[in-house]
Amino acid sequence: MLYRPSGASDLLTRNLWVYGLGGLVVPFLAIKFIDVAIVSFIPGI
């Protein structure tokens, strides 16, 4: 990865997209995956 100097607003925008979106979407996907795994491996729930 190459280093690119950029301004504070560019860094803030990029970090909000990467970490903000990841922080909102990834937990829901992980919870859904765990739920599907539990329901498929333990019948009767």
C-alpha cells in the first residue's frame, strides 16, 4: 500500500465509511450466522 498524504476531512470520511459501516453491519451478520448455526445443529429449537 502506498502512502498518500491527505487532509483530515478525507481521513475522517474514509474512516467513517470503513469503520462505521463495518461496526454496524458486521455484528448483525455475525449474530445471524450464529443463530443459523445453532438452529441447524440443535433440532427442536
